[in-house]
Amino acid sequence: MGILDRISNMVKGKVNTTLDAMENPMELLDQKVRDMETSLNTAKISSAQIIGNVHETEKKMEEAKQESADYDEKVKLALSKGNEELAKKALAKKLEADKQLASLTASYQTARQKADAIKESLRDLEEEIEKTRAYRDEAVARFNNAEASQKVNEILANVETKTNKINLDDIERKIQKKEAMAEGLGELRPDSSLEDEFKKLEETDLDEELKKYKQ
């Protein structure tokens, strides 16, 4: 298991352990994203060193190749001039360069494989971070909607309880009782219609009074 896998498992384990204790899981998701980003930055620094070593080894390989080729030409030149002793010295240098090239090639291949594996792990971690960010945005909306729905349902449940529910039948009975009482009081008032008729008889007839003036 690579370092990035271990880091990822540690983060996931931390999430699972803390999730139930968190009142707001969005805070946990935010922390997870921050932890993953920190891990990614740390891994990038380490991978940069490995990739840098690969390039350095590759450069040394090219130098060893060139050195081997140069001594190969010197061996040929010394032989062409009939100087075998000098040719042997040049050949020894060439063989030394070839040996160094073989060692560097083995180191390069190992380092290259590690660098490629690191790059792949970095890409996987970046994708996981992006997925977590996307899920976090979705989760925020779902969490907020759930909280709002819970509050609405709590309010409705409270309104519908017996202590808060309005009984319209009771209100109607009270209103009818008030109306009946008002009608009853109205009937108890004295009948003034008869008195009104006698008062009309006592009123002065202006037409009759006018006739008196004419006579």
C-alpha cells in the first residue's frame, strides 16, 4: 500500500469515526477536503523530488553514453596509430563508462516506475478531491433543505397539537350564544309604538291652523 493510499484511508477512517458526533456534517466535509488538499500538496513535494532525481539520472546516463562513445573513438584512433598500450587505456575508460551507464540505467528504470506510480496516485487523489468537493456542494443543499423541512414540520406538528389546534365549532357556538343574548335583550325593551301613536294625535295640524287664519 502506497503512502497516498494510507493517507486516504486515514482520512476516511477519521471521517467515519467523527461523523456521528458532528452536529453539522458539512463541517466534517470541509475538514476532509482541507485534509486531502494538505495531503496532495505534501505528496506533490515528495513526488517532485523523485521526478527531479529521474531527470538527473537521465542526464547522467546521457553523459555516460557520450563518454563511452568518446573513448570508443579513442580506442580506434590509438589502434590506427599502432599504439596498443594507449588503446588499452582508452578501452578501460570506455568499459568503466559502460559499467556506469548500466548502473544508471537500472536506477533510472526503477525511479521512472516510482515516478509514474506517484503521478497516477496524484491524479487519483485529485479526482477524489474533486468528487468530494462536488458531493460537498450537493450535500450542503440537501442538508439545508432537510433542516428547513424539519423546522416546517415541527411548526406544523406544533400547530396541529390539541393545545394549539383551534376548534371552530366552539367559536361558532360562542358567537351564536352572543347573538341570542343580544336578541333576547332587544325583546325586553318596552314597546314604544303605542306611545308614539298618541303623540302623533297631539301634534299640531298646520293645515287646520291655516284655515282658522283664512276665516
